[in-house]
Amino acid sequence: MAYKRPDIYIEEVLSPDQGLAGVSTSVGAFLGAAKKGPNDKAILVTSFDQFVRIFGGPVAKENMYYSVRSFFQNGGSSCYIVRIKSAASSAVAANVSVNNTEGTPAALLKFKSAYRGYDSLGASGKDLKVDVNLSGRFVSNYVATTTYDVVADAAIGDVQLQVTSANGISPLSVIKVIEAVSGTPVNNYLVVKDTESKIESGAVKHYINLTAPLSAAITATDSKIELLEYNVNVLGADNSVIEQWQNLSLNPDADNYIETILNDENIGSIYVAVEDLKADESDYAKKEIAAASLSAAGIELSSDGGDEITGLTAEDIIGSGTSGMKALDGKSAANLLCIPPSQTGGKITTAMLATLHVAMLEYCGGRKDMFAILDAPVGRSSGTTAQDSIGVYRTNTLGVDSYWGALYYPHIKVLDANGRSKVEIPPSGAIAGVYSRVDQLAPPNGSVSTTPAGYGDFGELRSTLGLVSEVSASQHGDLNALGVNCIKRVRQSQNSLPADVILGGRTLSSTLDFRYINVRRMMTFVEESVVELSRPYLFKNNGPQLWSEMTTELTSFLRGLFQSGQLFGTVEEEAYFIKIDSSNNPESDMKQGILNAEIGLALMRPAEFIVFKFSQSPLGGSTVEE
């Protein structure tokens, strides 16, 4: 390939802080329908409870909720979630507007269902309310006829007010100075530059400095100050407060500006976003929230959001730009791609699966740091020849040869969200959890070098209640040869209880080099880790000293893998080699800024077939073999 951009040319990797331990291998990535949450945005969750808080409960006839639950139940620790939407849908976020105090009230703020600034489309936001009230950060000292907030009269052009107290007023706060409170009030809307307190004539005096000169004189007698900052409480369906935000300003230049705080991508609201409909308005008389909107009972987000997945197509899920699978671009931590198909009558249909599966494999192959876990279409029989069989789907419908993914059959049974009945779901979420569980086991028996299949922790599915289809011994052999990894219900030897176990560990490739899942994933792990370890050497002087330093660093990493039993061989020379010297770095390459390194690995293969040969040796007789 032509090298134009200075970089290390193997693959994208994670944080440099990983060091000799290598990179992460088992972070999931799920795409599907959800009740709420941002659409076409990859959100990292580290528990199922967090998933529910952000994306809600199960969606009728859809499976992402159950697949993510199975992922965590089976050992998964973190995953990205992409809530899909249809390009054909006109759904919006449920919303409500709050008016200002103009003579003819106009919409001032628009609250809408959202997650940290990203709209949450659909009708689920209608369960929310917002309660907006004046902040209590500044407390007026006004007492009719005796105590006033402004101490001395101010003339046109003045840029300072002497006040009884400035406690709670910050730079760029918006204040309303009310004259003639007891008579016919006159409102003055001012922006604060800063405040100061100083000793004059033996007494402490407080001042508010303004960002602009006064355009009208202010009379101190019978004056009162209000700080135009607001508290926003988000209420749930039962009217309980589920989120609180305090001291929010409608001044776009203030640090506590309501849009900046509520819509922050990292620490903003997980329920609502806000749009300042008068963000460009400089007259703050038009930016005071109407008293009718200041209600502790809350204002419902009553505008119906609509159905965000109506008319969903495979192309919507595959995505373009930053939608669908493309939302995962740049999320180099994501390793395991799952798109669980819907239940009968759902939006991710059986007819879409072949297109989606091919796209998933191509996406993972393009990234080279991700592995696709494919679900067999629902309703397929266990054979290899019938038109409705999983075998025909594998060989004819999904006739691809790829080592960037694996196909699993059949679907599994789990408890529904209420815990009262069974629901049939695709196995990819549970399978991804097993991958993660095995990756976390100590080598040589565990780690990414080990096949996620077999008995016990290596392949047993947790929290399952059976399988949708049974696979006979002969069917199992035929499907295994086609690259269909079967899940079977077996009795455990230790307690005779039934268990659902993964009994297949193959990719969809006919290439012997990458026939097995652990080989492909281990190679990816080593490639990414080598890139990570090599980053500090980018732009260093290309010569024997650099070659030696890199060889030492990479040897340390690979020696660790060998000593922990993750590479094949009895001595290091059999397990790996590293070549960075003058023989593979000619002067012509060095002049182009290229450093070449060759690494060879002996990777572990699973004992897929264990064969015992028994024989009899009767006394005085010949040996009889079986």
C-alpha cells in the first residue's frame, strides 16, 4: 500500500496506558430498538441497570433489552448501545414549551426528551414532567417601607448599584431591579459584570457592577432585586423527582447557562434537553419565565414523539455517516458486534438478516479490531438440506467466507422482564457475555487465546431456560462442518442438572489459518497491542538503536504471552519471532520514512475433536481394537 500519513500501519488501538498487558478484547456493541435514549449515538454502559436508566424497558417484539441483559448475566462488563431509527420516520422527541412574561406571551424555552443533549425520539418522553422555579441562591432583603435592596439612587449612565447584599449574585447573572414595588412596579433587567464589597467610613458596603451603563435612572426607595436564575426538576411518571438542576441562567454567556448545563454531552441531563428559543435576544425583559410556567406540579412533555422505527430497513441499521453501525466509528474499544433480530412481528425481520450479516462481517473486516456474533434466523430447522433449515441459510442465503464473525444456532429461552413467563430470544447477547467471561479467566485455561465454548465457565449459558430447537448428534456434526456453532442442552456431570452449552467454536471461514474463533481474536489482540506498544517510537530516528529498542519491547510482550500459555511451543523460539533489522529495512524504505517489522506467532487451536482408541489385551491373546 502507499504510505502517505505518518503512523504505525497495523490497526487502531486503545489507550497507551494499557502497556504490556495488551488491549481490551470483550467490549460489546449492540444495535436495536429501545424505548428511549439517544438515536444513532453509541453510548457506553457498564451495567444492565445503567442500560435501563438510559434506554428503558423492553420494546414489544424487539430483543435488544433481553440481549443486553443476557450479556451482563453471562459475564459481560461493558458495552456500547446504539438505538436505531428509521429514515422514513417523522418521529420527534416528546416536548413542551415554557412561555416568557411579554404582554403577549411567546415560547421561551423548549424542553424535550433527551439524553445529554441528544434527542430521545418516540412517545416514552410523555411520561416526563419539568418543574421550573426561581432559584433561591439570592435572598432579597426587601421589607415594605423599611428595607430595600438598592441602597442609593442610580442615574442614567451609571455602571454600579449600591445594594444591601450581593450574596449569591455571580458574574454575568441577570437581575431584575423592581422599583415602586408597593405602587406601580417598574422592572429594570440588568446583566452583572461582578460584585464587590468594601469598607467606607467604617462600614461594609456592597456593590453590583454592571456590564452596560444604565439606560434609565433607578430609585432606591421601595426597590427589590430578583435573581433571574431557575431550578429545574425532572419528574417521573409517578411525579417523583428523578433529577434536579439548580441555579440555571438564561444568559448564553454565563457559565451556568441552561443549555450548557442540561445539554452537556458528559454530565448533562439523562432525561431532558432544553432549547433556548430566544438565545439571540438581548432584551432580558423577554427572557423572564412567565409565572404561570413556574409550577411545582410540573409541566408534561405532552407533544407525542411518534414511532421512531416505523418503516425500518436494513439500510437504516447498516447506516451511513454517523447513523446505524457507523455510530460505532471511532469507538475503538468496541470489540463484539451484535444486532439481535426481532421476535415475530418486530422491525428487524428475518428477511433483513442476510443483508445485515454480510454488512456486519464487512464492517468488522474493515475495522480489523471487531468480531461479529451472528444470530440464526428464527424458525429455522436444525438440518442442512431443507429449505427452511439453518444449513441452507448458511450455505445458500449467507454464502460468505469470512473469519470476522461466527454464526450461532438456535435461539434461547429466558424469563421475560416481569419474571413470570418465557420469551424466546436470539443468543448473541449471551454468547458475547461468554466471550467476555472467558477473556477474563486467567491463562492458560482462559483469556482471548481460549475458545469460548465447552462445558462449565467456558461455554455454559447462564440464566437460560432451554432452547427453541434441538440439534441431534448427526445434525450437530453436519452443521459444525458448515461453520454453524450449535448450542445444545446437556446434563452436567457434577449435578445432572440440564445446562445450555456452546458446542462450537468456528468462524465462517474455510481458511485453516483462521477457522477457529480464538485464533482470529487472539491475532487481533496481538496486532492491536503491538501497535499500541509501538506508538512511542513513531518519528524516532530509524536505525539500529530504534530497531533494538522496539525488539526488546515487543519481545517482553510476546514472552509474557508465551509464559502464560497463550502461545504454542515448548520454547520461545517455537512460539514467536521478531525481525527488525537491516535485512528487512533496506535503505530505499528508510529514505521513505518506513520501518518494517516482521512478527510470527504460533497460536493455540482448540481440541475440537478428542479421540480415544481403546483396545483389549486378553491373557495370551491378541489385541482387539475399537
